[in-house]
Amino acid sequence: MPVDNLEANLVAMNYFVEQKKFPLKDIVVISPDAGGVARAKNFQALLQSVGVKDSSLAMIIKQRQGAGQIGSMHMVGNVAGKQAIIIDDIIDTAGTLV
């Protein structure tokens, strides 16, 4: 059966661009796992296409302890002093966001 993958990149990008309380500078787009790096890069490219040139990428590396349990998380990339936008495919427990 044919299916379409519906992504919210354009909706999210429009939200951040239209918000006046969030100046779009010093942005870091974060992938919460290795599998989401392409998604984060695509979102960064969308931001750049509307003139947000000051952005970088980061990724979270998770070490799992068991099913659904995260033992530790490490950030790869510079996020200090930047506005972080986490791009994820699904949020079920929000453990990574917390």
C-alpha cells in the first residue's frame, strides 16, 4: 500500500522564522540520535534557505542500559550559549528532551 511520510519541517521552520521573541542567531540544530542526523541537516538547510546563516549542528550519543532506559547521554558539538532546536522523528516518553 502506498504511503506518504509527513514531515513537519516546513511548519516548524515557519514557526521559528515568524517568532519575534526568538531572534534567529546562534542556532544549533540538534539530532537526538545518530539516525536523525539527516533530518537535522535538512532542517538546518531549510533555515539557511530563508536567510538564517548562523547555525550549526550537534548530536546526542546515547548509551542505553536496557529496553527504554538511557544510561548516559553525551553531546557532540558546541551548544554553549546557543539557541537549541531539537529535531526528532517521534517523542513517546520525552526522556531525551528532559
